[in-house]
Amino acid sequence: MAVDTIPVETLTEEQAKAELQRLADEIAHHDALYHGKDKPEISDADYDALKRRNDAIEAQFPQLVRTDSPSQRVGAAPAGIFAQVVHARPMLSLDNTFSDEDVQDFVSSVYRFLGQMPDNSIAFTAEPKIDGLSMSLRYENRKLVTAATRGDGTTGENVTANILTIKEIPTELPADAPDVVEVRGEVYMAKSDFLALNAQMEAEGKQTYVNPRNTASGSLRQLDPKVTANRKLRFFAYAWGEMSQMPAETQWDMVQVFGRWGFPINPLTRRLSSVAAIIAHYSDIGLQRPDLDYDIDGVVYKVDRLDLQARLGFRSRSPRWATAHKFPAEQAFTTVEAIDIQVGRTGALTPVARLTPITVGGVVVTNATLHNEDYIKGIGNSGDRIRPEEHDIRIGDTVIVQRAGDVIPQVLDVVLEKREAGHTPYVFPKACPVCGSHAVREKNEKTGKLDSVTRCTGGFVCRAQAVEHIKHFVSRNAFDIEGLGTKQVDFFFESDDPALMIRTAPDIFTLKARQDQSLTKLENIEGFGRVSVRKLFEAIDARREIALNRVIFALGIRHVGETTAKLLARSYGSYAAFAEAMQVAGPKFGDAWNELNSIDGIGEVVAASIVEFFKEPRNLEVVQRLLSEVTPLDAEAAVVSDSPVAGKTVVFTGALERFTRDEAKARAEGLGAKVAGSVSKKTDYVVAGPGAGSKLDKARELGVEVMTEDEWLALIGG
């Protein structure tokens, strides 16, 4: 299935949600091939493009962040070839930037989080981003004891025997090194060594290798260290994990320490203070890139002072104090051969351009999603033009495509000079191509503007919507039922045999009982077998008790992604409490509605969507049948046992002076507290700074404890 390529700024929330689901599955697939099997299907640049698209959508729609999002995980699980190693500290990945404006935003975000004016007082290190394999080297009592790959960021593979063959990596540290040291960096193969290896392979009549990065990864993960030893791998040190004692106070000085200990460090690393200097260094490295003896795909910027790094802290998978500035994407020209319409789970009609195959960034691409009727015409969600009026996209047009953040290319523009007389404007369908139901663009009650998305009005009468809902239900971060992939869901949905058909989610859990009573046996059907059927039923039964957030996400409520589902589960604790509150939360007033809206990260649009879901009798009927088969487990509160605010709900209001709002929220959540956006009866503390207004009044009205910033800091231990 094609993945949407609408510019992020023109996406509707529904489009964003559908696209994030597809991106999560696509990137997970490539993670497994890249990190676990050393058999990538796409280039590193194309992989980065997928992640950039995902991150950009999440930034635009933070309420839709999925638990299986690439922004929530690192790499892929170890493949099982080597023994596993649990990292003492997670090996996180970096967020990416792609333009000078992105770099300015990153630097500004650092100053903003720390509550400082952007006066160039904060230094950053800038180092080439090596295109290799991340590695963590653990030394105890100054001797190398373990070398582990990144893996999924938490658990990697033990490749110590192979690392010992890399002469650039010291096996013993100097006497002044701390007792426990984890040096992290990148294992890579030099271009010159790669070319020499391929020349040797060709001379011996053997298959040559594709690129240095994949060759380095495969070489490092050989079961026979002798093979690794013959591949001439190299290493650059630039980071660290667990340290029993810090030998320096800045990023720059830590890297210099690594150099003194005998590790190779990159000579192009600089310490800079202004955005202009950072971008100039990026440009300089870009000019040197073709002449370097190792592959790089960007420049990494890090806040230099370690105490500021500690204050900035981390997001789920990446630090706030670092980013990778990637080199530009590639563009190409191709022809639109056809425009097809796909229908999604929520009835959205998405036009897809079928392209004359073209190679962009080393990958052959054949289609691009055109998103909606307006995008084809060159109009963005705001109503403003994103292309000149005559540059509408037509069948037969030559178009400019770019792989800059999408699974498939983004159509940037039309080459008008090559348009022929017979290329007529595309007429968007007024009926669903799947079920024939009327297709409409809903009007926003507040703005009076038409929604950019055209939707089928057929609901579950429409096969496309019904089958996509089931695929969502069994997806990785919903019920995650192994053995119910796209092909299997299509098979069960299309079947007219009562013993086989799955038309709604509850039917999944009655499948075995219906099979037991039928002469039609699934194991006798082509594509199945006794073992696969047994495993399918075991996988279904394993989900009869399941985490509350997964159940909420699996319901397919519009605008409710994995992150929102987690917020709801944590806030209400049990499914019974959640469902009861949602059924009495509308219309938009009363305690239940206010409580829902007070959850930080929900908002009125999401809240209204949830309430509407629980008002629909057909939804309630399906949910009731599901609950007769499945037991949602109560949510476990994120509690820090030694924190006095663990499990408490806190609201910050007014102009905070001791810390920024972002810093206050991150610190509170790190201690197990829930940060709400509004005050309710369930609020435990209101932290009020100067200028606190209606929230402070509400707290006093409800008798909620109010404290100053100093009192809050005293409570949480400074």
C-alpha cells in the first residue's frame, strides 16, 4: 500500500494518523533488515527520509505519536545469532534536521528549554556523522570485557570476539581511567579498504559487496572472528554510556580524553557557539565529503556542557541536547501514468499517483500518494496555493519528485513545458470506488471551511473501512496478533463461510470455537497448515488479557493514537472507569468532560472524537461483544517509589521563574507525577508563578493545594 506524501503542513489529523501507522510498519520492517539481518532493501538516505517524515508528522500532531513509532524506539531487536547484552544505559538515536532553519530551531529550542536568551553563550560540538555500526565498549578495571551492538537500544548483541580483531580499539585503558568505562562510537570500513576488498572478491570470482556500511555490519556479525579480522574494520569514539567517574565536564573534553586513552577520534570535530559558525562548518564538511576515506551522511551537533545536557534530558528515544544535520535528499523527474483512489479505515479517499519507474537515491520508486483533492489542484490545507494554479497534477504530466522524508517520493511540482494538449484536469470521484456510497467533504463547524479529506459515507457497509479497521485492531501496537497479517485478514473478511469469516474484531476471538464446530477446517485450506493454525489460535488466546492502552488504541477511535491511548489508560486506570466517564462526558460540560480535557495532551478535538465514539450504538455493540471475549488489564501507574509526587496530578500556571514550563513538566513526569493542563477535583497540586490567573482561582475554589516554585522544589528535593 502506498504511503501518503502530502507535505506535513497540509495533512489533516486523520491523514496523519493513517500515515503514521504505515510509516511505523515500514520503518520497523527496514529496522529488522538493517540492524538484525544486515540485508537492507533501501539506502540509508531513504531510511532517514522515512524517519524524517514520521518525526515531522509527530511534531505537527503530537497527540498521534504511536508507541511503536520510530521516535519511540531505536534500531531493532537482536537477531539471536549472538548472546544478548543489556546496555547499562540505553543507546539512543538522534533526531534529524535537514535545513539551516531546522538547525536554528534546534539551537533556539535548547535556549528556550533552559530559559535563556539566545546570546551564543552555549557552545556546541559539531562532528561528522559516520555511516557505520554503533558500538558500545565496556571496560572494567581498565580492561575490555564486553563489546555490544546497539540492537534495539536497550539490548544488543555480544560481538566482543570480533571487536578484539580491530586494532584501533584498545583492549586496556591507562591507569588513570575510571574503574567502569563504556566508550561508544561507530565501527566502519574505510572506502579504500572497501574498494580493495571488492577488487579481491572480484579477482577470486566471488560476489562483490554493495557499500562499506553494510559490509562493516556484516563483517562485525560474523560467527568466525577470523573473517572479521580480514575485513580491516575501523572505529571512531564520540560518546559514552556508564561511567563510574566522569573524567571531564564537557562533550569536547570527554572526546579529547578518549583520544588520550588511545581511541581514534574524528579530526573534523569542532566546538562552536553560533548558528552561523555551525552551519559554516556543516558546509565545509559537505565540501570535504567526497574526499574523505569514510562515508558520512551528515553532521552531529551536541550541547557541550554536560551539566546542561543533564538539564535538557531525553525524550523517549533521543536526547534534547543533540541532533543530526543530514545532507540533502535527491530529486528526479518521472511521469504520472495513472491516479488511483484508495479507501482507508476511516473512509478517507486518498489519491495515489502511479509513476513511471524511476531511481531516486538508489531505490526504484513507482508511486506517490497525492493526499486529497486540493493537493492535486495545488492547494494546501490552509487554502493557500502550494503550486501555481496551472500546475495541477494530471495523468500524463511530467513531475518533479523528491525523497526527502517519505516512504515514496513527494511530488514537488509539475513540469508545465512537457504537458500535452490531451492532459485534462483530474476529476475527483463523488462516490466511493469500493462500495459506491456517496463521498463527501465535511464542513468544519468552527471555520466554515470544507475538510481537505473526502470521505466515504458507507461506514462498515464499506468493505475497505471494515477490513482496514480489523487490520488496525491486530496491528503491532494494538492487539498484535501474530499470524493475522494483511493477507490473512483479507482472506477471513472475504470468506462467506460462517466458520471462517471475520467481519468485526470480536469475530477473531470466536474463530476457534466456530472451527471446532464446523466441518470446514482452516488447516486444510491452502496457505494454512496444522502448525500455523495452532500458532494462530495460541496467539489469539494470548491476547484475551491485554493492557488497557492497547485496547483503547485498538478501538480505532479517530484521533486516538498510541500516545493518547496511554494517557487515557494512565488517567482512568481501568476500562470500566474509562468507558463510564466517556459515556457521561458529553455534551461539552460537567465534571467528566472537564476531567477528560484536563489531561495534558488530549485537547477538545480529541476529547470530542472519543465522546462521539461512545455515543454510537454500533460501536458500543461491537465493544460489548469484544469485552465478552477479552479482559483489559488495569493500567499500572508510573510510580517512582521514593518520590512524594509519584501518582499525583500537578498543574503549572503563571510565569515560572525557576525553570521553564517544558523543564518543569519533564521533571514532574520523571518523578511519576501526571501533568494536567487544567485544574479539576482530581488535581493534587497547583504550582503558581507570577501572573497566575483563572487556574489559580479554580484551585482555590476547589480547595486544591497551591504552592510556589520554591515550595515545589522543596517537595521534590530541589
